[in-house]
Amino acid sequence: MTTSKAIRIDRHGGPEEMQLVQVQVGEPGPGEIRIRHKAIGLNFIDVYQRSGLYQLPMPLQLGMEASGIVEAVGAGVTHLAVGDRAAYASQPPGSYSEVRVMPAKNVCKLPDGIDFETGAAMMLKGLTAQYLLKKTLPQGGLQRGDHVLFHAAAGGVGLIACQWARALGLQLIGTAGSPEKCQLALEHGAAHAIDYKREDFLARVKEITGGKGVKVVYDSIGKDTFEKSLDCLQPFGLMASFGNASGAVPPFAPGVLGAKGSLYLTRATLFTHIATRESTQAMADDLFEVVLRGDVKIRIDQRYPLEQVQQAHRDLEARKTTGCTILTL
Ligand SMILES: NC(=O)c1ccc[n+]([C@@H]2O[C@H](COP(=O)([O-])OP(=O)(O)OC[C@H]3O[C@@H](n4cnc5c(N)ncnc54)[C@H](OP(=O)(O)O)[C@@H]3O)[C@@H](O)[C@H]2O)c1
């Protein structure tokens, strides 16, 4: 038996519910590995799982993303070997730890050119940007020059999406909560940036697109932006709702989509896209390629020791962070 530091909650609630504990870690079973983490990624989903917006059984070890070295491999795992450098975005939660046993399916070998901190920061957020921009598309797809609206463009997923959209030739209109964040989005490839705390983003989108609106809105803010985002769409446009940073979108009547121009709506989640080993690896290869080519730089703006995870959550929820955040060991 190995022991590990881990962050655990015994009930849903505020950041203060997260406690540092020592846990026992055993041997991997069939389809599993044991990984010793080098760095851990912080994600907004960790906040939902902690607060109870996403209800999970207790006690719960948090964290969905990390990088490290494979320490033991269970029966049937063929794509990883002891000593491999690896990184993942994966269920179940448990990455806020030094070492863990977990399903191998979503764990990918980390290319030599990508360091552990980058690996820990980029998997969940980068694979999300991948499936949004490459697979969550309007009828007929997206062509170079098309406008899309991407909320929280200076955040973890946001800055990756800005750069990837630029590489794809898209005109990404980013929203962000301060002039400094807007500047950051522009520096990372957004064609336009709107400070949605100070400006009416619907009016600005109409102005930028000459009244036409955008083909897709990528909306991770939820409650505060959902309705107005629908009005930013062209007829037949796609509303890709993928998060709830301001709270969950309340129920609404599908007739609204008809009245606003035969719109499409999806509520997308990464975990459908990485349901198999094959799809995970294909998406990860695509992500590794844009990162190794330098088209997408993974910007780590905050680092907190694992022991200071409460502060990391407070800062993320208070909109004080930009780019990616990692927990260090
Ligand atoms: N469905 C999926 O597959 C999937 C996967 C990954 C992430 N996500 C979602 O994508 C979003 C981004 O994730 P992330 O980890 O990269 O986080 P993040 O973007 O770094 O942080 C969230 C950002 O949301 C903005 N925000 C607006 N209203 C907010 C509010 N009331 N409270 C807190 N933040 C607010 C803030 O930016 P401004 O100050 O600029 O507004 C904040 O920095 C999250 O909503 C997350 O749940 C979804």
C-alpha cells in the first residue's frame, strides 16, 4: 500500500469543505493504472462538483485533470507502460492527489516536447476547445472567415479557443469581464473582444457582424448570458451551451428556438466525446499537434500548492484568474 495526500469533501458546500487528508492507494485492477502526479489542473467543473451544482456521492476526492508518471499498470492496459509520462482529463474525480489508481481509458502518453505543467493544464480545457471548434458545428460546418461568439474568452478554455479559432481562420468574438481580460483575448487571437460587464454584448455582436449575427455561440456562462446569446445567432445558428459559471440555465420552451430563427441547441459535455479510448486518443493527438506546432500556447497564469486549493477555488469563482491554473505538489 502507498499513501497519498488528497483533497476530499465530506459534503457539498464552499471552498472550506475541501480538506487535506491522507489516503491509502492500492494496486490497479483490470483496465486501470496507478499514476504519480507531477502537476494537477484546476477546472470550473471542480467548483460545480464541490458546491453541489453537480451532485456526487460522498465522501468525494476532487479533481479531473493531471499529469504524471505511470507507476503500475493493470491487466488489459496496452497503451501505457510503467515509467511513461502521461496526462489526462478523466472521470471519476480524484486528481487532487499525489498518487491515485484510475481507469486507463482517458490517460494519454505525453509527447516529449510537452512538459508536465503544460500537460496538467491543457487536457480537460484543450480537449474541450477541440470538440467545440471541430465537432460542435452548425449545419454546413464553419468556414474560414465565419464569426463565432465565445464567452469567457480570457479563461482557461477561452484562451485556448481564441488561439485555435485563429489557426482555423475563424473570426472569434470573445467576451470577458474587464478591459485587461479583453486585451488578453485579443493578444491570443480573438478578432474582437467585448467587455460584457460594461458593454451590451448583443448590440456589439450585431455591430461587428453588420447586423447578421454569428453562426455559433459557445456559452459556458449559463444563466446570465443564455437568452441574449440566442439573440446573437443567425437563423439556423447553433447555441452550444457547455457550462454554468453563473448558474444553470433555467427551463425554457423549445418554441423560443423557432421564434428566434429555427435555431439549434446542444448542451455539450467533454465526457460524451471522450467516451472511448480511440476518440480520446484522436482528440488528444489533434491537441498535441497544435500545441507542438506552437499554434496554441498553454498559458499558466496561476500556480497554488495543493494545500492552498481553497484559495485557488475562491479566486476562480471570484473571476480573478486568467488562462489556466495548476495545483503544484
Ligand atoms: N461541457 C464541457 O465539456 C466543459 C469542459 C470544460 C469546461 N467547461 C466550462 O467552461 C467554462 C470555462 O472553464 P474553465 O475551467 O476554463 O474556467 P475559466 O474560464 O478559467 O473561469 C470561468 C470564467 O467564467 C467567467 N464568469 C462569468 N460569470 C461568472 C460568474 N458568475 N462566476 C464565475 N465566473 C464567471 C469569468 O471570466 P470573466 O470575468 O471574463 O467573465 C471566469 O474567469 C466553465 O463554465 C466550465 O464549466 C465545460
